Amino acid sequence: MAQSITDQLLSNNKQYAAGKPAHKPGYPGKQPIQPARHVAVVACMDARLDVEDLLGLQTGEAHIIRNAGGVVTDDAIRCLIISHHLLDTNEIILVHHTRCGMLAFTDDLLKAGLEGDPAAENLLGKATGRKFVSCKKCASTPAQFHAFRGAIEPLDAPRNDKMIERLTWDVRRSMSKVLNHPWLPTSGADAITVRGFIYDVDTGKLEEVKYPGPMGTFG
Ligand SMILES: [Zn+2]
């Protein structure tokens, strides 16, 4: 069977982690609007991830959608539907990563801090090393921050098994949201594929998450 584009990008990642980047930074000249490799990536906004570098993507080859956590939000779904149906992408790659900030708080904690709870302000200040200044106002949006499910851990904690488990849960939840959306077909001639990964910010390597599997517990 022919290698998928995602598999080719994974071999670029091995080169990148070994110090041999494939991404070329120069202006490529005139290009078509459709991504040349028919790939869309949803990745965390973390400053340590350079998606073009870590996948060896060139300018013009992929859509790259980024937000806090690489979460499949309503807006990420909007982008993926446009990317697939109008701009001809058919492989979707999800990238979460170790040491993600989304492991270090909960939605309730951040909301309470923003609304003026002194205990939450104190905890968030300690967790981030930055004085947390409450806005002392409630707001209806964003409805969710999408902090990852599971017991929180210190900001930027080193890789550990619990962290990988929580990241794995969220990658699966994100895959599930894409795979089950009625406007993103997963069978027939126009089917998309979705693969999910955890990027290790200390090694530069991508690790694939098996799907389906557990997606977390409320406890
Ligand atoms: Zn992150």
C-alpha cells in the first residue's frame, strides 16, 4: 500500500528530532490556494512547537490550525470543514504535546480566578509564577477553556505517565469529535483520515495515539 502523506511527514519528524530539519524557510514563489499535500494539522499554540519544522512541511503544503491545547473546538471544526470540502485536504493530523499548559489548570479554577476568588487567584499565581490579576467580572464567553480532563499538575512539569495518559485521553476525544462530525466524511470516495499524536517537547519526537481507547474519567 502507498505510504500516506502523514507517514511521510512522520519520517520528516524523525529527521527533525535528529537535528536535520526538512522545512525550508525561504519564500517559495507563486502557489495555488489548495494545500499541496492535502493535509490539515490541528496543533497547540505552545511556543515550543514549530509545526512546519517538526513535520517537515513546506509553505503551501498544509493548513495549520492552532489554539491553546490543539483542542477540536467549534472553530477548529469550522476550519476543517472548509479545509476539506473547499480546499481539498483529506488527511487530518492532531498534535498535542508534553508539558502542555492545559494540564495545569481547570476551567473552574481559571473562571473563579478571573471572577475574583482570592483562593483561585493565589493558586494560579503560584502555578504560573506570574501575579494573577483578577478582572472581578463574570463573562458568558468563552463558554469553555477546554483544560484537559484529569488531576492538574504543576505548570511545565516533566513528562510522566499520568501526563501521557491525560494527553492520550484528550487526543482521543479530539479524534472522536472529528471522526463523528456529520460534515467530515470518514467513508466513501470523499473520506478523510484522522491520526493523533503527542509531541515530546524535550526530544522533538511525535508519538502516535492508538484510537479508539479510554477518553478520561471525571474523578
Ligand atoms: Zn500546549
